[in-house]
Amino acid sequence: MQTTGQETGRRNPSNGVDTVGLKDLLHVYYNLNEAQLYEQSLCRHEAVVTAQGALRALTGHHTGRSAQDKYVVCDDTTRSQIWWDNNKAITPQNFDNLLSDFREYAQGKELFAQDLIGGADRSHALNARVITELAWHSLFIRNLLIRPQGNDLENFVPEFTIMDFPGFKADPERHGSTGETLIAVDLTRRIVLIAGTSYAGEMKKSVFTALNYLLPEKAVMPMHCSANQGPDGDTAVFFGLSGTGKTTLSADPARTLIGDDEHGWSNEGIFNFEGGCYAKTIRLSQEAEPEIYATTQRFGTVLENVVLDDKREPDFDDGSLTENTRCAYPLHFIPNASATGTAGQPANIIMLTADAFGVLPPIAKMTPAQAMYHFLSGYTAKVAGTEKGVVEPQATFSTCFGAPFMPRHPSVYGNLLRDLISRHNVNCWLVNTGWTGGAYGTGSRMPIKATRALLAAALDGSLNNAQFRTDANFGLLVPVAVDGVDSTILDPRSTWSDGNAYDVQARRLVEMFVDNFEKFEEHVATEVRGAAPRYAQAAE
């Protein structure tokens, strides 16, 4: 391995990339900063600079995660620990073959290495070394994880290694894959190998997967959520799948942003796993999301699959490459971001859903049992245009609001959440950012101003004093009136022109919930099973 002859960043020279057996490399660039990585990306024709100074890269065929190409090594340690109904297995021999072939592929190449941290609470953090073939990938992950400083960098010892080589094509027969794309996770040796995809999000989710495996053994709850903190120190956690508003709603200028996607919940409180944000940009609006929009206009941000015009101005309304356009930026680009990435125990938990069937109320209060039921359900809905083949609303149930990243059985995370909610007396809310006045195609999207007003009332405590009714189908407590919000919108059935059509949709959605939850019933307590929705015909 040679590291001479070209500029390198700061590194720990006694602990190089050969911790995973790489050798005979042409050059390794350690911990390059933004300017250096821009230069390398441009020289290699990997990316272009936008008119405002961001770095725009295209990922080619893969414009999102390749969930069906992710595999976990099944060995003596993981065999009884992994939820194999949700995780595909490969053998240790498959992984050894892949690692050996990665080493051979890397010979004679220039690579980029970043030494980074997953977890703002150092007592529960994971030191990650990320080795990439592409310079812009190195900038991406430098933006997304936490950068060690001073002695933490000089004395950095990697506990987890990711190697991301998009140019390497997997061999199904030799590596146990289904095609040329493969994300292979060895949780025992703490190595992830990513092949055949340039989509950068695979790296950050690999760290999340590892923390989801490791932290429950320490009684720490890993969560696919955003989090923020009010001026009085009250912390709020936002669960939600892609497209539900998790990033948008947590980026509140009146509150301090802890993080937008991944957190842990320990006896000490909430802590961010990351040091940056990975926000969707499709139809990004400066008016609706000024903080996120501003990050796309500056040096250091990575724009992924965003269309540029001939003047290199981003067109955030253009989804011709993918609806999953993204920007990746360090957390400090948000003016009101937390400097520590930590906060106290949460006062409120918000579970976000984008109900395209137009059935759920815009906000409802949940009991702890209902919260666990909806956490294990992880419901939202896809709408036409978001994915190929989706022509009408489709229910999506992603348990724990992040099934692809959950190596352990959902009951492990559900029980942790239940215990923490009970111990800290947390208020739990279900918020629908989806459709009102009808299903997708007939109704309209829930007004974001109404959603923000309802959230503000929940977070400042005033909503606790409202008059509530019980939703006939889901048993949730729904406020009858909230200051600044049209009361009509609080009763979904009344927003439909045809109440009978609403009842048909409600029955359909209830059945979907019940059918989906069957697989969890034997793993949960009686009160959680009792939190299931039950269709009730509305009175004429």
C-alpha cells in the first residue's frame, strides 16, 4: 500500500485500510476535506458543480436502495439473533469469497478513506472506517456521519468497516447474490461490502443496520426517526417512512434540530447517530422548506440525481431521473441545529403517516399500547408516480418505521419502546400528512400549515387540554377543535362528499392493518393486541 506522491488528509498512519486486508493499492486518500474531495471528484469526472456551488452527482441505474440485494452473514453468532423472515442470508464462505475478490479488485487503485463516528453519545457510539472507490462518496459519508476531532481522530481505532466499490460486479454463484449488485453485511466481523451500485445512501444505512443490531444488547433503543428540542428543553421524536414529512416537520426554525433520520434512546436521553442530513429534494420549495432549500445553495452539499438546466441551476420539480432526488449536507448547515447531537428524555413521540386512502385524522392521541401497535405496523401509503408500477394508493407496512434496517425481531424494538414510553411518561401522537376530503386522486394533500399548527399544539402541551372524541374505527383520541385549524378537517369522514365511500375505504384500511399485524400477535401483550382497529359502521 502506497500513500506517497499525492496530497492526503489527516490520518492515523499506524492503522490504515489494511485492517481489512487491502494491499498493493496505488494510493489512499485519508480524511480529505470538502475542497480536496471536490477537486478529486471533478478531476475524475464523477460530478459537476452547480451554479450555487453544490456538488451534483448521478448514480446511474440505482437511484435508491437495493433492498432485495442486501444480505446478512448467517454464522454461529447471528443464526439465533437475526430476524431471518426480514433479512436474507449468505454463508460465511460467500462473504469470504466476496472479501477476497474486493481485495483483488482494489489492487493498483486509488481509494478514499474517511474515519467517522456513528453516535453522538460516545458511550454508545461506533467508530466506522468508510473506504470508497468514488471521491464524491467520500464527501457524502463525511457529510452524513460525525467527524472525530483532535485526539479522537489521531487515536481513531475502527470498530466497523464499510467498503463501497460500485465498479465491482458480484457473481451470484461465487458470492451468493441474485445479480451484480450486493450489499453484504457481516455483523460478527463488523464489515460491510457494497458492490454494483453508486447509490450513496447504502453506506449510511449500513451503519444504521449495525447500530440496530448492537444497541439493543445495551438496552438502548435505535430509531428510524428525526428529533428536535423546544426552547424549554422538551424533546420530540418523529417516526415516519419516506414521504411522510419526517425531515420537513423536524426542521422547525422555532426548535433545535437534533437530527433528521437516525437516533438512539438511552437512559440518558436522545442522541443522533449522524452528523448530517439526507433530505429528499423532489419539488423542494424555498417557501415551504427554507432551511433545507438553503443547504442546496452552498458549497459542501452533495446533490444526488437532481436535474440541472444548461446554466447548472437545479430544477427540483424535475423527477425525470427519479422521484428520489436527494441532498446530503452536514448538520451545521441548518442554522438551529444542535451542536452536541444530544437531548434529554422525550416529552412527545410523533408517528407520521401519509395515508393516501384519506381515512386517518390529521392528528390523534395514542395510549402506550396503541403506540406500540402503530410502531410495529409502521404504516404509510405509496401513491402513483413514486415508484414504477404504482398506479393507485398502495398500503405500505414497514415495521418499526424501518424494516429494511432491522436485523433483530421487531418485538425487540417494540418492547424497548414500550418500556421507555412508560418509564418516562411520554405523550404519543399519530399524525396523518396524507390525504383529506377523499383518497389520492380525489381528495387533496393535508395542508402543511394545518399539520404544523396541530404539531405545535401537541408539542407545547396545549393539545392535552382539548376536547377529544374517539375514532370509531381506530379507537384513537381525536381533538374536536384546535385554535387556528378548520375543525372540519379534524373529522375525516365529514371532509368526504360521500360518507358511504369513506366507510368503504375505512373498512378496507382496517382490514389491511389487521391482516398485517397477524404476524406480530404472538409476540405482544394482550393490551397491544387489543389496540387493533375495528371497523364500525357510521350511524346514518
